[in-house]
Amino acid sequence: MSLKCKVVIRKDRTIVTDVMDGDRRVCSETFKLPPAPSDHDTGQRMKERAMIKLDDHDAALVDTVVSAFRNAVGSAHSRSAVVKRIVAIAVRERNRGRAAAIRRHPFKGICEASGRPLDERDKALDEVEPKKGYDGKVRWVCHKGNNSGLRSCGGC
């Protein structure tokens, strides 16, 4: 008895599997795949996951700053210079507390995502709780484990 399995994927997203013994069909199964997400749906879901949830007060603050930002950039004599200066201020504020987080959680030579040894030059400090920033939990991972580069510990 020599059994062979035949799998067919149809255009209507149906998978049909047939188990054959010679010319005789022994077993047959049909599976219907869920509809494929469109690129827009996938992008929208990724955007929703990536966005940090804000309460009404903080959302209003963000709206006010975005409006002021657009007005400033729109009336600037040197648009690029104004944007760079605003970004520098925002990054400085975002990184406040990073040094304290590094002192609180020193690098131990391993990638905390995979548990593998990690070289000093490949380390990246990852915020486990993005809403809290560096005031929340942090971990040391390789750049690939932090989704920020190509260098890896070999396990991520």
C-alpha cells in the first residue's frame, strides 16, 4: 500500500487535500481560508497597534502642538532649520530619563529578547512599555530585536 497526498489551492482560497492509494481516493478534506486582508487594512491595523493611547487631555495637548507646529513651519523663512530645531527639542525631551534608566538597568552582556550573548557595540536599550518611556521597564537587546537595524545576536 503506497499512499500519496495531493494538495490543491484554488483561486477561491479553498485548499483541497486528497489522500490516494494508487487511483483510489482514501480520504479528502476541504478547507476554506479567511479572506486576505487588503494592504490598507493591514496598514491601518499596524498603525493602530503602533499608536500610543492618550487620554482626552493629552490628545488635546497633542492637537494644540500639531497646530502650532504647522503654523510655525508654514510661516518659517527657513523651513528645514525650524523643523530640525523642533525635532531636536522633542528628542531631548523624549530621551530625558534615559541615563537614569541605564544606571537602573546596566548592560549584562546578553540580549534579553533571546538570552544569547551580545557584544557591547550591538546593544540597544528597548522600552518595554512605550507609553511610560524610559521611566517604565527597559531591556537590553540587539538592534534586530529592537526592530532598529540589521545587527543581531544570532537569536533574534
